[in-house]
Amino acid sequence: MKKHTVLGFALGAAVGGAVALLRAPSSGVETRRRVREKTGELSGQAKEKISGTASTVKDQAVATKDTVKHGVEASVDVVKRNAHALSDAASEGYRVYREQLEVAGTNGHVK
């Protein structure tokens, strides 16, 4: 759940509970005691929801970080392989070029 939804739910529950207690027929002392108890209960429930939400967000952040890390590592490996292949191709091209120069030196032109 989104943090705002959890907080809105907790606030609505607290207000609803307080209104219900205030409208119930009982003494002022009893009503205040019940309001305190209900407020404590709702506060605890809200803290649990927020803690659970924070834990879920943290877990998702860690999973996302791991996914991105693995993606970057895989991309780096691909770039390294391509760089090596390009280097090998350039070396081979230069070798062929040098051979052609040697051949040209013996018969006067490059093939």
C-alpha cells in the first residue's frame, strides 16, 4: 500500500473511533480512558503498517539495485568482448595490409 493510503486509513480509523466513543453514553472519565486506549491501539496499528511498508520498499529497492547491477555487469562484459573482437579484427587487417605492402614492394603495386 502507498504510505498516504496507510496514513489516511489510520487517521480515518482514529477519527471514527474517537467519534464513536464520544457519542456512546458513558462518563467523561470513562470516555477519555477509552479514547486513550483506542488511540494507543490505532497508533500501534499505524506504526506496524508503516513499518511493513518501509520493509517492503526496502526489499524492492535492494532487488532493483541487484537487477541493475547484474545488467550493468552483463553490459560491461559485452562491451569488453566487442572491444577485444574489434582489436583482433584491426590487428588482422593491419597484418594483411603489411603483407600487401610486402607483395607490392616485390611487384610494384598493392593488390
